[in-house]
Amino acid sequence: MRETREMIINAVMRLALQNKQRSHLTLTEIANEAGISRQAIYQKHFNSVDAIFDYIHATIDEQILQVFQQKVLCLPPTELHHGIAVQFCH
């Protein structure tokens, strides 16, 4: 199940990179790119293209939060600004 989700996300990323001017993707396009059926995406993983993008955004937000917690929040208060700059500006 997780592997299929990754296939779907990777397909979305590939399509977005191939078509930078487009602002809309369809489940059919994503399914074709991922090599699975549209019904498999809809019934087992995501009920819309918006749900896929919501999942991508939530995953990215979670990863940023993890880095922030592990690398910045552990710093003494006097080093927070420097820690943020080092982690997110390089």
C-alpha cells in the first residue's frame, strides 16, 4: 500500500515537472503515469487530485517540523536564530 502511494506521488511529481505551465492534473493522467488504474487510486488511496496534493503538502510540512524539532529546538535560546539560518538557508 505504501509503495503504491509512493508510485502515485512520484507520478504527480514527474507530471508536474514535465508540464510546468499546467495548473491541473487528472486522476487518469496520474494513474497512467504511475502504471495503475484510476479506480485503484480513487478506491484505495486518494479520492481526488486535491487529496493527493494535500497529502504531499502535509508530508512536506511534517518533514520540515521534524528537522526543526531535531536540529533547532534543541539549541539554547541564544543560538536559535543562528540554528534556523543554518538549517533552512543552506
